[in-house]
Amino acid sequence: MKARTARWIAPTMIILFIVSLMPFFIALNYSFRDISYTSSRSQGQWVGLDNYRKALSDPEFLHSLGITFKFLIPAVLFELILGFTMAMLFAKSNFKGIRKLIPILIIPTIIAPVVIGLIGRLSLNSEFGVIGVYLRKFGIIESSILGSVKLAMPAIILIDIWQWTPFVTVILLAGFLSFPKEPFEAAAMDGANPWQTFKHITMPFIAPLLAIVTLLRSIEAFKIFDKVWIMTQGGPGSSTQTSNIYAYRLNFMHWKLGYGAAIVILLYIVSFLLCVAFFRYLNREQIKKEREVIFYGNGSKKN
Amino acid sequence: MAMVVKKIKTINKVLIIAAILTFMLVMFVPYFWMILSSFKTRVDLLSTTPKWIFKPTLENFPKVFIEREFLKYFVNSLVISISSLMISLVIGVPCAYAISRFNFQAKGHFFFYILSTRMAPPVAFALPMYILFSKFGILGTHLAVILAHTTITLSFIIWIMKGFFDDIPIELEQAAMTDGYTIFGAFKNVILPIVKPGIVATSLFSFIFSWNEFLFALVLGGSFSRTLPAAFPGLVTPHGTFWAQLSAAGTVVTLPVIILAFILQKHLVRGLSFGAVKQ
């Protein structure tokens, strides 16, 4: 690496070394040891892969992974379907001031997740909440929602859908609004029906955006902590204990640092894989775009 | 026939607008409910028939901000968000420029690594940072939270700013350099003024991310450096939950973000998609 480049990126490398690389290696080191602040026998002895072996056969950890995906899959799926539909309706409405509505629409996505959790508790409360009270009046629920093993997770999913559907809508709407008109006009002239137009023109155009949104949402949903912590703290029982909540309990409530570090490294690996998928996809799209530029002869402006 | 088609079109249009209005309403009402709750007395808030109209009170705000010291946490939040933003800006913008313009070994890997610091669950970093910062002796200080927040703000700034630099034709610097500028001179005097709106937007976004962050602030900050979001669990006590005060704090912590959302209008898509979608 040339000295010139080094000067531009060195400060970033130093900070990332402190806040990212060092913590990673500390976690890695701890994950091979038996360390616990609450047990006098665990003094940091080297135990090799024992913590990992334990993790992969720990029913509570495996259960928490299951809970994570029980949350992630329906939440992301509903957000995509609802967001896609709304984005299409927004685009269809041909309403000129549509962009002016976006800052209001985006409120749930952009405010602190802690507040989202608070709003969830405030509105779902069956004694005085604006949603909960009516659910109880109509006999849909009998008592507390967040205190119920059966209903707590659906409630968290519902709140997540409320929080993130605007995000999906806004990103996809940007895509719909940037569509070129010509292919649609050509399709209409050729007498294509709405379904054919949707399948052969709309979908191919929106697919790359849909992929990006899906990946971003999955990465973000895998990180979920704040909302759950405020709404249920993982309870009742362990019915909403996602793996992040489990890791937090292990590390910061039971202080089992060695075992907790192994769990943390495993979570890191999952999110790393999701991140690789996102990065690969972006690069592929980038290469495609550059090829298009050359193909259409629009001139390439970059080195 | 033409009349029928036209009628169907009008009905369609009305349905679409109705759907959009319903959607907007559903998205807005729960938030509005919290704002209303922040102006309610305990009795009004806990009423078993949700009250839309009531005699508003301001008592919750001084209660939570003065008596419960949320004012202090508000200042902490400001100090921490602005500091982590400033650090990330000063070191991140040149780094983004280098990634956009220079070729160096393992550039792709470096760029990916920066992204991965942002995408990992905070829980995964909170534990080792806790250990590291306690070794440094800075656990519970503002600095600990500021450093933790740079994992969020720095990677964001580098990713977004690289996109903004990519949009500028390289001929600009080439022309500036034939005029006798050094690379740094061209960067400072030619490129930075062009990307200034981008830098402002990116900064406001980073500010929001740090402002909203919860877990790092909860684990790494102490009572002395607690941020607003990290103070929320303190109002849920064994003696009961202080709903009205929580709502008042929620109203105040979200207000700046919503104002920023209006300022950021044009850049929302780019910022929220981590630069992956340019509008």
C-alpha cells in the first residue's frame, strides 16, 4: 500500500482496530476459556472448543435461535408484501405531492426502537391501550397480550411490521417512481394484460430493489434487541427470548463470559454470512450497471 | 362503454386513495397516541375507555426531565451523538474519498469489513467492548459510549460518502491538479464543496443512529453518561410503570428525529438503504 493512501485511511483503521478488531479477538479468546464472574472455579482456564460444543447442544440456545427465526421470517415476509402493495398503490395514485408524505410515513422506522417498544406496550395494554382495550371488548383476547405465552410473539411481530413496513414502502416507491415509461407504453400497445405487464415488466425492474430490501431487513431483524427488551424482556417464560436476548442474559446478568463469548461469536458468524450476501449482491448489480453503460455507449465517467 | 371504463377508473382511484389514507392513519395513530399520553394525567391515561379528548396537562414533562434528571440524559445524548458524529466525519470522509478514488491492495475486503462492523448484532460487540473498556478504565464514561457508537456512525459515513464521491467525475480533480493543486488541495477546495449537501445529509443520519442507540449506551454507559434511550428502562420499576412520564420522554426523544426527517426528505431513501438505492 502506498504511503499516500495510508495517510487517508489510517485514522479509520486505528479506530476500527480499537472498536471492532480488538473486541472481536477478545471475544474469540474468551470463547475458548472458562470464565465467569459468578463462579470461583472459572478462572479463565483454556477449554478449547468446549464452549462451542456446549452451545450447539444447549437447548436454550437452540430454542432462542428458533425464536429468532420465528420472529424474523413472518415479520420480514409481511413487511415485504404489505410494503410492496402500498408502494405500488402510492405509485399508481399519481399524486404529485407524494414525496411530501414520506417524512410522516417514515416516522415509525426512524424513531428510537426503545420508543417503538414503549408505543407497543402503551397501545397493546389490555387495561387502557388504544388497541388492547378494543381487542378485549370484542372478545379477541381475554387478558394481557404481552403477558401471554401464545400472543407475546405475534404482538412483537405486529409492532415490527408497523415499524418497518414504511421503510419497505419508501424504498420500493423510489424504485417504482424511477421506472422508465417506454416499456409500459409498449406493453400497453401490444395489448398485454395487467398480469402480463406485472410479471414481465414490473417484476424484473423491481427485483433488484426487492432483493436489497429483503437482505437489509433480514440483517436488521436478526439484530433485534431494544424492542423486545422493552416489551417483554424475552418473556413470558422464554417465549420471546431471541438469541440476542439470550446472549445479553448470559453475559450481563449471569456473567458467564466464556460461554457467552462463544454464543456471541456464533451470532457474529450468522450476521457475517448475511452481510456477505448483501455485499456480493451489491457488487453484482454494480458490475451489471457498468456493463449496461458500456453497452448503451453512455460513456463511462469513472476511472 | 367508454363511460363504464371511466367509471371503473374513478372507482379504482377512490379505492387507491382510501387505501393510502388508511395506511397513513394506521402508521401515524400509535405514535400520536403516545404524544397524547404524554399530556394526560395518570387518571386520564389509565382510563379503561381510551380518551381522545381530555384536559391536557404539562405536569409530566417537568416530572421526568427535572425530578428524574432526564434533562441530564438529554444533554448526555447530545454530547455523545455529536462527538461520535464529529470523530466519524473527520476520519471517515477522507477514508471514503480514498476508497472511491485510489486503488490499493485488498480495497474490496477493507470496504466489506467496514460494512460488517455495522451489520453485526450490537450484543456481539457489547460484551468484548465491556471487557476492553474496563481494562482501559473508561467504562461508564461518555468516551466509552462515543467509541462504541463510532462502529455505527463511521461505517455509515464511509459507505454513503463513497457513493457521493463516486458520483463526481474524476476529470474535476484532474483539471484541478493540472491547475497546480495537490490531491489534498483538490479534495479540499474542489470536491468537498461539491459534496457538502451530501455530507450534511449523511451527518444528520449518523446523528439519528447514535441518538436512537440503546444497547451500547445501556451496557457501556454509567449513571453519569446515560443517554435518553438507555434511561427508559429506569421508569419501569417494581412499584409500577410510569406511563405518562415514559410518554413524555418518548415525545421529547423523537421530536428532533422527526424534524430531521423533514429536513432529510430528499435523502431518506439513500440513507435508509445504506447507500444501496440512490434516488
